[in-house]
Amino acid sequence: MKLVHWLYVVSLLLFVTGIGFVIAGARSARGAPAAVAADVQIAPVATVKQIMGGIVGPAAGVVFNSVSTMTDEKGTVENFPRTDQEWEAVGNSAAALIEAGNLLMMGSRAIDRGDWVTMSRAMMSAGQDVLKAVEAKDKELILDYGDAVNMSCDNCHQKYQRQ
């Protein structure tokens, strides 16, 4: 009877240990990042003009127009995001500016590796600041950081004229 009892205990311990390994393996597989294929090819398609017209211009317009003050004979009207959807739209536009900066530095789009990259990064930095202001839901910061976005655009357009 002792041998049967001993075999039962050992088999129960092996079973529990096996279940533990299965659970640990499942947890580590679930938490592991997806493998990225090393042979992913990135092929730029849009021109700089298309990126400016399709991404940067509209996104900057949303940021610029999101906070303003209008005064007329009826009084003063403040325009700023009030709903979560309005704040999200400004945040999405700031993210688009940041990503557009990445696109402008890709491949043959980068006119040079000096000022072009510096100015693209300035636009990205201003976009990141706008994102922080959106997260804080701070209309005054949106106004301030909108000026930084505008300066990054103006500085770049002074050196690299629009075609």
C-alpha cells in the first residue's frame, strides 16, 4: 500500500507542476510582443507637397483654429474645445503633425540632413507639446503651442520655398 500511495503523490505533483508550466508559458506568450518581420520594406509614395496638403495643412489648421477670441458689437466669443470629441480632434491633428514630421524625413523626401531634419523635428516637437496641452485640456497652452507650430512652419517655408 505504501508504494501505491507514493506513486499517487508523485503523479499528483507531476500533474500540478505540468499545469503550472502550461500557465506560465501561456502568460509569457500572451505578454510577448509580436515579432516584426525583418524584411518589411517601407516605400514612400506621397510627395512632400502631398504630405503638406493632405496632412500638415489640415492638421495645423485644426490646431490653429481650435482656440480663438472674436469680438464684435455683440460682445466677445471664445472658441475652444469643450467636448471630449473636440479635444480628441485637436489631439488627432497634433499626432498627425508629429507623424508627418517622420514622413518628411523618410528617404528621398529629406531635402538635406541638416536644416530639413532640424525643422521637421521642430514641427514634431511642437506637435508633441500640443498633445500635452490636449491631455491637460488647457486652451491657453494650445494657443501658445499653436504659435510654436506656426513658427516651425514659417521657418521651414522661409528656407524651402513652396513649389
